[in-house]
Amino acid sequence: MEQEVERIKKIFSDLDILPEYLEHEAVITSNDAVKTSGFELKQGVKAILFTKGKGEFVVVNVPANKKVDQKIVAVANNWSKNSIRIATAEEVLTQTGCEIGSVPPFGHKNNLKTFFDEGIFKNDFNVFNIGLRTHSVKVKSSDLKKVFEKLKLIKGKFVKE
């Protein structure tokens, strides 16, 4: 999992982005993270791994105060709305190299198709874990947008309204 932290730091470094790296007590949920950090829930980015089974996985990033609309994710991947589900803890670890609660929006162990909700950029900055439950990063939204564009992440609306 330390490898994921280094992978994220390298991506930022390669793009000459200098985020603020934070260390804190271990957190699993976005609500826990807010309590320890003092940031607003809407400033967090949560990354959720979905699958339809059969070895197909995607990561969906949304503002931490929102819920993912699984039907939209299914349609975006040409999956049956009945087959999509959130990945298990074991699948998350295998696919991303991270435990649930520490999955970053990008830089995963496996090259995963990754989506992001455009609502992430309504904030001046965003905060998210970077591979460990005790490590996160605060980064300007404009810089995060550069990362997402460089990595060719897929933009759209993926939250329940």
C-alpha cells in the first residue's frame, strides 16, 4: 500500500503539482475523514470500485457528500443494471492495492477504467486518501483536473440527484 502512496506522489511530481500531504489517524469513511481533518464533506473525493463480475472493474469518483448512481455507471459501461455491484473488500485490495477507505481517485495497482463526476470541481480544493487510511492529500481542484485529463479519466454525471 506504500507503493500506492509513492505512485500518487510521482503522478503529482511528474506534472509539477505540489499538493499538501497530510498524515492523520486511520479513517475508513468520508465522514470519519472530515471529523479528523476539519474539511467539509463536499471537499472530499470518494473512489468506489464497481464490478459486474467476470473480472470487469471500474472506479467511480464522486464528491464525498454524494452517492453514486449505479444505473448511470452500468449504462456507461454497457453493463446490465442488474449485474452491477460494489466490489468486495478482497476485490478492492486485489484490483487497487488498497484497503477500503484508502482508495485514491487514480494511480491504482491495476490499470482500471476510471470515471469522475464533474461535481468534484465545484470546490477550490479537494481532499482524498492516497493508498493508506492514514495518508491523504489536499490539492487544488485546478491541479486535480490536470491529473484527470493527463490520465484520460472519463468525465460525466455519476451521482444520484
